[in-house]
Amino acid sequence: MFRRRSAPTTGDSAPTGSPRGSEPTDAAPSRGHTPKKGAPTPKRKEAEAQLKRPLNAPLTRREAYRQYRERRKREAVREREGYLKGDERYFRPQDKGPVRAYARDYVDSRRTVSEFFLYFSLVIILLLFVAPVTVQNLVATVVWPLMMLTIIMEGIWTGRHIKKVATAHLPGEPVRGAGFYAAMRMLQIRRLRLPKPRLKPGDTPVPGQ
């Protein structure tokens, strides 16, 4: 009547807290475990070098070349603008120096036959095609040689004058090539000369200015 109920056997009992017949789940990773990332962990030196790398530093050779071309393009535009504005920092090597500056000022302050050389050449070429034979012979034997002789004489006289004045007022400055430099500038159309003229026809050039 007061018999104790027998305890269930081990085989008939189910694990506490889990339903009977359920499969055991995978164990959760421990707190100190780091799962794999698919790539090896960088060394300390590599990590420090990565942190020191500038933010805009190129990652590939192609990216570095692209940045170099863009930088050179910006520099070329800046140099061109400075050259057109007359900034001596952007002048070509053959344009630098007080002797070359005086040569430019001297040429730009005078009206010469040489600065109309291109216009004369176009007119002469046109006459050789459309003018009568007598006019063509006159142009070929008289006008063209006379124009060339005038230009040569102007160049020689201008070059000697510039060298003489530069030697007297700019001692120690090299004058080699200044005459040829001035003669070539004389052949250019005034508004197309570079560096742009600082003086107008009739102004007085001052050496060393």
C-alpha cells in the first residue's frame, strides 16, 4: 500500500532540458577563438607600413602612372599660363637673363622690315602664280633678293648693337647668341611673339630693366 515508486531506468530517461531524439548541436566557439579570415594575418612591419602609407598613394603601377600624367598635365598648364603672362620663372632657358630681356625690348621698341617677312613671302608666292611673266621675273630677280638682303642686314646690325650695349651696361653677362636671338624675334609677327612684348614701338629700352 505504501510501496515506493521505483526510479526510472537510465535507458528510458531523456537528457534533461532537451527533447528526446534530438541531435546534438555544434559547440559555440569559445570567447578567445578567432575564426579564419581566408588570408594570412599581416606581419607587424607590414601593418605599420600600411598605416604610414599616404591616403592618396597609388596601389598599383597603373594608378601611379595615371596620377603622374595628371600631375604633369597640371604643371604644363601652369607653366604655359606663367609663360604667357611674362613670369620669368616659367621662361625657356634661351629666354632667361638680362641680355635676352634687353634684346627683346630693343626689337619690340622698333619697327623693322623683318617683322613683315611672312606677309611679304605670301604676297610674293601669290604673284609668282597669278602675275604675268614679266612681273614674275621682276619678283624673282629683284624683289625677293632685295627683301632677303634687307632682312639679313637688319639682323646683323641689330645683333651687333645689342651685344655692344649689353657689354657696356651689363658687364659679366654672357652675350653669346644674343644677336641671333634678336634676329629670330624680328622675323616673328609682333602679336605672336613669345614672351609677349613689354614695350611698344617708340619706347626706349633700358638694359637690365
